[in-house]
Amino acid sequence: MSETSNKERRNLLKLLSAAGLTGLSGGVLAGQGVGAMVPGKGWVKASEASCDGDGTPLQFIPKKAPDSNPLEKELEKYAKCPYCGMDRTKWHHSRHLVHYDDDLVDATCSIHCLAISLSLNIDRGPKAIYAADYAADDEIKPLINVDQASYLIGAKLKGTMTTRSKMAFGSVAAAKVIQAEKGGALASFDEALSEAYAGMAKDTLMVRKKRSERRRKMMQKMKQQKG
């Protein structure tokens, strides 16, 4: 990533970092106590144990050790999105990964969760950001540098953590092929990121509603099993 692009992106993040994020924090009260619904695990109770850095920005930094080569065995090392818990292999077509300048890595399921990472790590500069190439025919979509990617926003493609999809393509030509069939607007990564921030409040409400319904069904099922 060029120094100019990095500087411009830092300025963009400073302007957008607070947008719509307040609805993401805090625990959820349910019949099983304070905790959260984690995809693949079900209801996970809060541990009540304190962590180093609680109450400071340190609690949000990526938890994995520094990694100078994050693309090597990427899905093995970064299997779950740290912000929503979703399986990144299942959502390989929309996944993103940011390699920060101190070699810490945040690997997410989508540009929605990437936007959260970039906001929480506002003082950590991105060395490189990668996105899945939606047009690739590979069983697992390969990652490409977002500086070389073209995005398609608002096409009739299923979004990940959003009602308005934002998919990356390895070339403008590949994006235009899907655009001809599915619609949407061509955009750069920074434009797609801006869209992710702009839609954060609406998308967060949508995700909360879906997860609330899943919790309700899970609690209902548990009650039925108990007889």
C-alpha cells in the first residue's frame, strides 16, 4: 500500500470511525444470564473475568500474535471473524483481512466487520488490506489487495452483515460482468468502506433483530427439551 493511499485512508477513518458503532457494544440479557449468541457455539455466558486492558482501547486490539505473512494458511489461522463469530471459510466470498503496520492481523467475514476493526484500531495503520475476489472460480475465493480491487455496491447479491452488498472483484471487467446481470454501482475500496460506515446503524439493527430471533428460538427449543 502506497504511503499516499495509507495517509488518505487514515484521514478517511478519522472522519468515519465513530459512525454507527454504539449499537455494537454491551452484553445481552436472556434467560440464561448475561452473554452472547456465538455462531457455531450457541449461547456463551460472560465469564465475569477481567482482561488486561479492560476499559481502555487495548481491549480491542487483535488478539493473535504478530504475523509477517498473514496470507499463508490464512483460513486455518484466522478461522472466525472476531466481531461477529462467523466462520470465514463459509463466508469466504466476502471475507476481508487487514494487516496492520505492527504485523497484527484482523481477519473478518465482511467489509462491515472490517470497518469495525479499522475504527477500533484507529491509531494502528494498515500495511495492507485484502478482500476476496468474488469473480474467482476457486473453491475458496483468493484474497486480493483492495488497492487493485473494484467493488460492486448494491447489486442483487446476498450481503454479509448488511442488506446492501459490497463485493470485491479482481478487475473492473469482472465486476461489469456481474453488474450487467445483478445491477449495482462500481466503486473503489474507499468508496465501499464509506458505504459500510454509512449503513452501519441500519445494518446493526438488522443483525441485532436476526440474532434476537435466533436467541428466542434457541430458548424455546431448550425449554421444550427440558419438558
